[in-house]
Amino acid sequence: MSAMDNAFSQALETMTVRIVPGARGIAHLRRLSAGATLETWSFDAVDGDRVLHPLILRRSPGGLRSTESLSLEAEADLIRLLDGSGVPVATVVHTLVPEDGLGEGFLMTRIEGETIARKVLRDAKFAAVRAHLASQFGTIRGTMTRVDAARLPALPFKPADVILARLASRYDSLGVARPVFDLALRWLAQNAPAPLDQYRLVHGDFRNGNIIFGSEGVRAVLDWEVAHIGDPAEDLAWISTPPWRFGELDRPVGGLGSRQQLFDAYEAACGERADPSRVHYWEVLGSLRWGVSCASMLEWFTSGRDPTVERAMIARRVSENELDLMRILTGTD
């Protein structure tokens, strides 16, 4: 273990002993992810050999986040507010403070389960619940719609026109013309939905990969870092876009079920009917968003900013995305 790693683990243990009643140390520390600005760690608060509390640490060592992301403190505040609302989330145990010596971030309970979508789509232990998951997604989104926006921490306001303008700017910055993307941008500009009377909490990345599943269904929704106030149809659409179906194209909602299941459960949960035309608009916008992200990965890879195999693998999906966009725009999806 390097001196830096040792200092980190010692600081984490000191904080854990201070905030977790009965804890005398930590065990089973392992890094789950390590991006340029965000780390996720799993560990247990222990009393000798006895595990007292399984925990997750999300932290930004240098306090740097994407301009599109909430601060980790705001993300923790949002999760705290949602805990007990009916939206399944982990419980926030502690928000980091300067004296912790760990940067910015928060601790939350570790919820065991599966986040790898292909396993949920194919493993036998999920067979009994798979047919019900699209409905569970609709119920969760409907429950989010019932959350009083006035009670939420300060969140950015991102209606469709704001997101589209930022996406168009990001695409232009790549400097590579893609006719299918140009067609999608023109269609989106010409078919903008009417403003809503009331905007709601939107997760912003509501999809397989950001959901923990157990054999009984959804256990928690993760990664609220791009949550905002906007159109609930954005979440209904994002979980239905082709990248999150993992090859199960005949089951558009996460490769697991139908839009009708999603919409019916949404309406039952919040009393508001999903507008298929709005959701379709957001599916086009969401698919274009994914395509521009893939194209950005190509620029990162070819410029040498991130020459990893993972970047190249995502970048090659641009052509797949162009096909998806054509299918959605022509109504054959």
C-alpha cells in the first residue's frame, strides 16, 4: 500500500469510528470505480470481526466535478430528502466535512444486489421478476413525480430547449458533421413539445446500470448527480432508448418490458398520464445525446486524451447510434 493509500484508509477509519456507533475500525475496503473526479469505495464498519454497517463512500478528492453535475453535498441532500418518500434510495449516513480529510463526498449504506444489466436480463434468479420490472420503473418514476419540488434542494432547471441547445453546442464543438445527427437536430427543433404547467424532479440518468436489482425487483436507484427540475418524460424516455436494451429490441423499456407497462404504472403511481408523443420526443433527444457522447469518446481517443480500449469501444458505437436514430425518427423502433 502506498503512503497516499495508507493516509486515505487511516482517515476513513478515523472518521468511521467517530460517526458509526460501536465501530472500532474498517475492513474489506475496495475501490469500485475511479474516475478523474469521482471515486466510489466499498467497505465495512466493524467491531473486531463483527460487521456493524456495510458502507459506500462517494468522494471527489480534489472537489472537482463536471459542470453538469451536482455537488456531492447537494446530491447527498437530495438523497436524504428522497429517503422515505417511496423512491428507493440508499440511506445517507454522513456528508464529509473538511476535518474528515477525505475531500468532498458522502457515506451511504451499501445495498447488496446486481447492477449489471445483462445479468438481470439473462440470469435465472431474475426470471420470476423480469416481467414486472418495466412496471416497477414506471412506479418509481411516478413516485418521483409526486415529490414536492418546493422541498427539494436547489437543482438546475433543464427543460427540453435548454438541454437541446447544450447538446447542439457540444456536437458543434466536435467539428465533424454527421448527417443523421444534423437530421435529428432539425427534427428536434421543429417538433419541440409545449412547455409544461409544472416541472418535476428528474433523475437525468434513469436506466439500467444505475439501478440495483434483487430477486424481488428494484432495490435502489443510484447516481443522482445529474438530477434536475424538468420534464418527467425525459426519464421515461431515457430508460427506453436502444443503448439500455442490451440487444432486447422488442422490449424497449430497458430490454425488459413494454412502454405500455411503463406508462400504466407511472399513471397509477402519480395520477398523471404519460404523453407518448412527449416521450417519443425525449427518446429522439436521448438517443442523440448518447450518439454525441459516443462521438466525444472518439475525439478523446484519437486526440490521445484517453487512449483506453474502453473509450475506443464506446466510440465505435456511433454508427450503431445513427441506425437507432433513423429507426426512431421513421417510427420503426
